[in-house]
Amino acid sequence: MPEAREDLYTNIWNSSFVRVLICATLCQFTMAVTNTVLPLYVINGLGRSATESGLLGSLFTVGSLLCRFVSGYLCDRFGRRTCLIAGAVTVGLCLLALGFETTLALLLLTKLLQGVGHAVHSTASNAAASEVLPRDRMGQGLGYYSLHSILTNALAPTICLALMGAGAAAGGQNYRLPLALGGGLGLLAACIAATVTYERQRPPRAGRPEGLSALHLSDFLERRALLPALLVFFTSFSTGAGTYMIVFADGMGFASISLYYIVDAAASVAVRFGLGKRLDALRPLTAAAIAIPLNLAAYLLLALTMSEWAFLLSAVLLGVFNAVLTPLFNAMAMKLAPAGRSGSASSTYWLGFDIGMAIGMLF
């Protein structure tokens, strides 16, 4: 049985959780900035092809996947706070550099490093969030925590497009301004991460690796988190496919592209705050029986009708799907991990998510 975890907090919105959440939100915003601005900068600003622009996303994914495997070990060995700071500094500096780079080789290298920084920070922030939440309300708390990704992905494109038009020459775009803002927010996240000191209040973590001479696969992957990782591996296929929703809508001539992400985010927020404590009482089988048919209905409805009303309705259904299953599987992985292994459990879980999403994008 996993070793019992000592809870230091009795409510969800404690100061440590709020600071971890702010750090995660700021760093997620930096990724949303590059997803919005960089393709336009590479194609329109540098005159490169769409294929070369796509390589940047591929290198980010490669960097994230390669580092995800070791990021949990780094968190367990060196601490969540150290990895939060290192990851935030890396993504912040990468965004500041991207606005001044004009060669494809440098852009590719920087995106690779950004993927590494994102993997380290997201693994550490997920592990830290799970450790400062009451164990009996972890599903509810991680549900609130995971909203940072949905909200930033919904709001960042609008903010970035507005900044690109600010201070730009007639007919041009100011690509550096949103990239500089994203880089500054990444560095701000590092400063906030430096104040996350809850680990000092805990006894030494059991099972913490003592040296590099006796490393095993179990140091990098937490076996108790493999089942939740496998579950999210399959359910994240549709998340990967959903990244092309904006391309689909543009090709169909829909006028509600930006509204799609707002509706998706609103549905997720409504469900997670509506469920509240009941999310921790849901059995995984019950949650899957509710969420997976909604996911299937969203894509079938869209495929069969090819209409704009179905496009927006799919946003609602997919928002509910992600709102129910993602935090539930995440909480399962973190609860099953023994004390001192939340970093490895976090990386194991998100490795399953990343690989499933990458395969979904490929298909």
C-alpha cells in the first residue's frame, strides 16, 4: 500500500495552492502566446513556409516528451520549487529570444528548449498542486487547477492578436510585443515560484533517490500511476485531434472560431464548479460512462452535419468531457503515489497524456 501522506492543508484555496496555480497559469500563457504568434511570425514576418512553421510545433513536442520522462525524477530529487523556477525561467527566456531570432535553426533550437522547460514546469506544478490539496478533495482541487490551461488557451489568442496590432506599422504586425509579454510573465512565474516553500514544512521524503549510480526505470516512472496514465492515453486521442478544430472551422468558413474556445472554457468552468466536492465521490467507471458518450456525440454530430451550430455544440460537449475525466484521472494518479513520489506520478500521468495527444494529432 502507498505510504500515507501527511496533509498540511485543510482547504483548497490555501496560499501555496494559489501561488502554484498562478505560476502554472503564467507559464501556460507563454505556450499559448507562441501557438498564436509564432506561426504568423514565421510565415508572414520571416517569409517561411507553413511546413517550416509546423516543424516548430514538432520540435516543441519532441523536447517536451523527451524531458517528461525524466522531469518527475528531477522533481523528486531536487524538489518541486527548484523545478518550478528552472522551468519558468527556461520558457520565459525562450519567448524573449524568439522575437529576435530570424534563422530557422535558432527558432527550432529555442522551441526545443521551450518544450523542455514546459515539461519540467508542468510536471512540478502538477505535483506541487497535489501536495498542497486536502487528500479527500484532490479531485475537486485538481479540477480547479486544470482550468488554467483551458482559460489561457481561450483568452490568449484574443490578447495576442490585439497586441500584434498595437504599435505596428500600417499593414504590419508587432510580433515582438506579445512574445516579450509572454517572456516577462514566464520570469514573473519564476519569482512567484521562489515563494513556494511548503516543502520545508514536511519531513524528508521517503523513497527519494540518493545518487545517480543506482538509477532504475522505477525512478522515472511511478508504477501505481500507470493505470491512470493508460486511461488518459486513450481519452487524449480526441484532445489531439481537437487541436485542428480551428483549421476545420476556417476551411468551412465558420465565423465563430474564437467563440468556440470561449464556449468550451465556459462549459468546463461551469461543470467543475458545479460538481465541486461531488467530483471526488464519482467512481471512474461512472465518470467515463457519462463523459465518453458526450465526446463521441460531439465528433459524430459535427461529422454528420458539418454545420456551425454543431461546431459550437461540440465545444459544449467536449468541455464537459474534459471537465469530468481529466481531473479525475489526474487525482487518481496522484492519490495512488506514495509519499515523495508525486513528481514521478505526475510525469507518468502527463507522459500518457502527451503521447496520446501526439497520436491523435497524427491521425
